[in-house]
Amino acid sequence: MLLTCVRRLIGSPRNPGNDPLAAGEPDSSRVLTRFFRVSCFRPSVRVVSVNSGPARSVPWKGMAVRTGIYKIPVADRVRVCRDGFDGDEQADPSAHGGADKAVYAYPSEHYGFWSRELARQDLTWGAFGENLTTEGLLESSVRVGDRFRVGTSILEVTKPRFPCYKLGIKFGREDIIPRFLHSGRSGFYLAVVAEGDVGPGDTIAFIPRAPSGRSIEEVVRERAEADEGE
């Protein structure tokens, strides 16, 4: 059963010699600890929804601003390129997207909290502008530098999301910005290590490698504490 779990989560590359994961020898004890904590004992670690959309102009304080935060679920598989999802669009590449923020993932587990917190029963996948709505990956267990095989792509966690004013536009309330931060429910950005494609229902497999950095939860907590001290 253990071997089955390992094979299912890591996968078996057809040509290991060309596998981009093969660089470097990890510290086996710490990596195995991370492997079991992140993957093996979770009932499901998967993509719930793949979300994409074009940028659009929206009214804000008497003017029009462009935003790419409006994402909707797509049924087909989507190509994952170095700069993000094929067909997805970011309105301001200087602040969104790019190599370190090519893909944004948000846990589906947070939707119940926000439905209650905002008294909104109409939240659909992609509501927070995420490309991937996930199951089984929370900020407390995901670390900067973690790598995952998602569909046929390989993605690496880079940083949490600290949203700009456009999240307030999307929800029609500016107070969601500090509430989002202090809730600790930030989601996280991913860089594309290996291009591929992804679709709803795909398994998210943790890739054991050298020990990663701080958890997303820790980075967000530090930012929230600094915000309180200002």
C-alpha cells in the first residue's frame, strides 16, 4: 500500500534520465517526513477546478481600470506555459503573472469560510482569481520551494498572495483586503518548472526534494503582524 501511495504521488517518468526532477540529492530523512506529512495521509490532493479568463475593464472611483481577476471554470484541459495558463490574461504584468507568479492556487476548503464571513452563497470556483482551485493543500503544510506534479506539468511554490485593491473591486468591498490578509487564507503562487497541461480532477503529487523554506502560513503571519504594527 505504501509503495502504491509513493508511485501515485510521485509518478513514474517514462525516461528518468531526462526528468527535470532528478537534479540534486535530497536529504532523505527530512524529505520523507515532508512527503508523508504533505501527501500520503491526505484523503485527496487534487485539482478541483481550472479557472481562466480574459482581462476586462471595470469602473472604479470614477474611472475604468483593467483587471484579470475575473476567472471562470473551464471544462477542458489547459496548457500550462512558463508565464501562466494558455488563454488566461493578466491586465498588469508588472504586478501580476511573470515567472514567480505564473499560476495562482487557492484551497477549496476556504470557500465555506468566506461564504459565511461575507454572507455570500454565490461564490463559484475562481472567485478569488485563482487559476487552480485545490483540495488537500493548505497554507500550513505548503512551503516555499515545494514542488508538485500537477497533470503533466511541474509547479513550484514561490510565495503567498497579498492582493491589491482589485480584489476589493471584485467583491464590492474594500475591507476584504485586510480581512483576506489577517484570515491567513492567502493561497499561493507557483512558478512553472516544466510545462504541460492540467485539468479538473488531476492529482497533485508532492515531489520529494531538498528541504524547502518557510510555510506559506508563516510568511503570511509575519506580514499580518507587521501590518498590525504599522
